[in-house]
Amino acid sequence: MVDTEHFQSAFMQQMLDHEPDKRNDGYQAPSARYRAYKNSVMLDLENLLNNRSRLDSSDAFEDDELLLSYGVTDFAHINISALSGREALRRKIQDAIRTNEPRLSDIRVALLDKQSDPNRLGFRIEARLHVYTDAEPVIISASFEPARKVFNFQSESR
């Protein structure tokens, strides 16, 4: 059985208090907390990939430099219309997730071959979502819009 007492909300959600007049937050069922936990991972992952890091995630860094590594290493110089450029971006995404998202393990990022929209680059992220002592497989479809330089996400059931 999964211990759901300590699911952590997305970082920014923890900082916001939508009801400051209330001393305590209301009760939330374990299933709702679990869904909120999964959604917080998705939000944090989307924020991670939509930020740019100044440090290469393959560089060794100290704990006090961790915020500097947050995000995907700048890829403005990469030609993503070439296969080698798309592969370089795929590796950068995978490295950024491995470095900055401890709730996911066994992370594999793959390029999607067939695109429904030629103005988007598709990725499939497969990982194991840690829920305390358990880990559940998750699949996340991501697309990158080069014109806007934005990643969009959609979680899939497995």
C-alpha cells in the first residue's frame, strides 16, 4: 500500500495560499492527493523544460549551484531540423530531467518519428514515478514548438 500522507505539491503551489484567512487546509482524500501529486510532477516537469540553464547538466556542480542547473541547457545554436540536432535536443531533455527531477527514475526520452504537425517536434518520455517505496511506470508525450520555443505535455496511462 502506498503512503499518501506526504504527497508534495508543485513547488509554486506550496508557496501560494489561496485561503489565507483559514488556519488549516481542508481534508483531501488520498486518491485526490495522489492525482495532485502526479499533476505536480507534470507541472514541475513542464516548468523545468521551459526554462534554460546556464550550466551543462553533464558538469559536476555543488549543491548551492543546483538552481543554476535548473532547466534545459540552451539549445538555440542547435539545428533541430537535422536529425543530429534533434538527437542533441533529446539528450539535453533527458539530462535535464535526470539532474533535476528526483521523483522520476529510469528516464528514457525518445523522438517521435511521425509528426501530425510539421511545426512541432514530438518526444515520448518514459520513466518510473516514485511514490515513496513504490514506483509506477509513466509515459508522457511532449512536443516542442520551435517557433515559440515552448514544450507542451500530456500524460498517458500505462
